[in-house]
Amino acid sequence: MLDKKYLLPQDALKLILHNLKPGCLTVETIPIEKAYGRVTAEDILSPEDLPGFERSTVDGFAVKAFDTFGAKESSPVYLTVKGDIAMGAIPHFSLSNGEAASIATGGMLPEGADAIVMIEHVNVISNDLIEVLRAVSPGENVIFRDEDAKKGEVVIKAGHRLKPQDIGALAGVGITTVKVFKQPVVSIILTGDEIIPHTEKVTPGKVRDVNSFTLAGLCYENGAVPLKMGIVRDEYDKLKETVQKAYEISDIILITGGTSAGVKDLTAKVIDELGSPGVLFHGASIKPGKPVIGAVCNGKPVFGLPGHPVAVYICFELFVKPVIHHMLKVTDKNFKKTVKAKISRNIHSQAGREDFIRVYLEEHNGEIWATPLLSKSGLIMSLVKAQGIVRIPSELIGLSEGQEVLIEIID
């Protein structure tokens, strides 16, 4: 039977967030060239209209639309060519009734023009005369001066993680710097007498460091800066010294290993001594990841993560990632990529606990099937092979073969 003292993951996360202040990081101003992936600290307003002038979306002729009304191949409309508009140049003439001007894609419309006739719908009779074979309406094939952005309009909201297209838009309206939240520094501490650096040769009883690399990558992906603090032996004084140092130089602390109830597991005690309120939960109703520790110590979040690589990944997604976004005041909705699939076999689960099952996907007869990778959480390769995660809610006792499920895609 499930131990009732363990919280469901959503309730455990609420405890952490309740004790954390959103947007608690400092703000800095940086060039837009360095702002990819950073989180905006304020609304960004466009200082000007974009594109700032009426421009053509096609190669053709700028016209007054009403001059073309009724034009068709059997009875074309004849217009006088007033001039040519060079790319990047300002037209120094205007169009009167019955006149047109040659223009390329992206060219600026002359005064008096309100539409573009595509070159495919024109016969050039001479240098100064064309026949129009198809009518156009006002605004056709034209981008207006403020159609992309209006001066004073909010183009990017506060709390938005800047994407490449966002940076391009900022450059387009002439913005060169942005105010963003400082990236949180996340200390990563490995514990365990059995852990050795990845550069060393494995001997019986030893395993190479896997978790610091997984966690560092997850930090980078979510807008944080990882700081590896090394491998600490299962000794109270050494662990406390390292954790205290991490507390002084980072915004979030992650400690892997030493979270279960063994004699050497000192993590919870060391965390609780860091500051108030200390450990908020020790264990959650999840599999894998049940022994996870969540704490807030004088405003800083601290997590004790299980030592198994898959559990580390699941716990980061459930707890650390939302905390990073909370601290950065990220307002973007975190829509996970999902796909519906049929489960390929029965899976047992325990009521009152959320299970996270790794799966790979295959297509058979036009249907997507999810095959569980039912390996132990200490096997990192099961996560490498997995294409998605099936979450079995706490109210269910399993899944039946052929049942449709929602798969959270692993990028």
C-alpha cells in the first residue's frame, strides 16, 4: 500500500512555489545579439512603424487600383508608365490617374499608388505604355507601413523567452538592447562513494558520472547556467562544506544521490540546516523519483534528486524546470509536444501514485503505437532510446493493451 505521507507531484511543487518569490532575479541590459533564449524583464514596445513605408510584395507595376477596374484579357486597360522604382530608393514622383510605375518585390510605392499589378498580368507595349489584363483591388500585393508593427505597440511581452524570430523582429524595429532577467546559476553536486569522473576507467563497484551532464544540458535548455561542484563522498562534513559553498554562489542547488533512507544518506539533514523553512517534502508519489527532496532555504530552492539517471530526468521536469521558470517570471505557456498513440501492452500501476513510463513509437497500418521501455530507472540508455513519456495518473491502476494514451514527446 502507498505511504500516505508522500505528496502527489503537483502538490509538492505548489509547496515549493508558495515559498518562492517570482522574478527574484536581478535584471540586466544586454545586446540583442546575446539575448537568444533569455527572458524579457519588461514589455518591449516598437519605437517605430514596421516596415515604415508601403512596399510591394511582388514584381509588377504600382497603380491606382480604380484605374484597373474592369480590366481583363479580352478588354485590357492601358496605363502610361511614369517611371521605374529602384530597390531601396525613394520614388521622387507621384502617380496621377491613368499612370503606373515599374516596381520590384520590396520596393517602395510612390505617392498616389495603392496596389500592385503582378508582372504576369501585364503586357509591356513600350517603355511608357502597358496593358493591364486583370483588375486589382486597393491594397492588393501591398504591405502597409504599419502592417507588421505599429509605433508604441507591445511587440514582445515581459516574461517571454526570446526566440530567433523575436530577435529578428527587434532588429527590424531598430531595438539594439533588451532588459532581461539574470540567468539563475544552478549548482550541481554529485554524492556517492561509487561515482567517478567520466574520464576515469571504471573498476568494479564504480560508475561514471552521468547525472551532471544530463542536468547541465537541462539547465541550458531552460535558461539557467549550470555550475558543476564536483563529486562529494558520503561524509557529512564534506557534503555540508560543498553545499554551503554552493549556497553562497548560486541561485538553485541540485544534489544527486543520498536521498533515500540509507545510513549514509545525509542530504536531507544538510539541506535542512541551510535555512528556513528548510525541507518541505521528502518523497513524492511518483515512479521513478519517489525519494526526491524539495526545500527552500532563506529564499533559495534546493533539491535532493535520486541518483538514478531516469529519476533525475523526471524530477527535473516535474520540479526544477517549473522553479526555474517561476524565478524567471516566464509567462509563456509551457505546451508540451504530444501525440496520441495506442499502448502496445498492459502496464500495471499503483493507485495514488503517478507513474512515468518511457516509450518508443512505431507506426502500424496508419496507427501510432507506443511500446513501453520497462527497464530500471538506473539505466540511462532507456532514456536515450525513448521517444516519449506516458504519464499514468494517480487515479488509475494501469493501462490496457490497445488503450489510447497521450505521449509527451522527448525532444
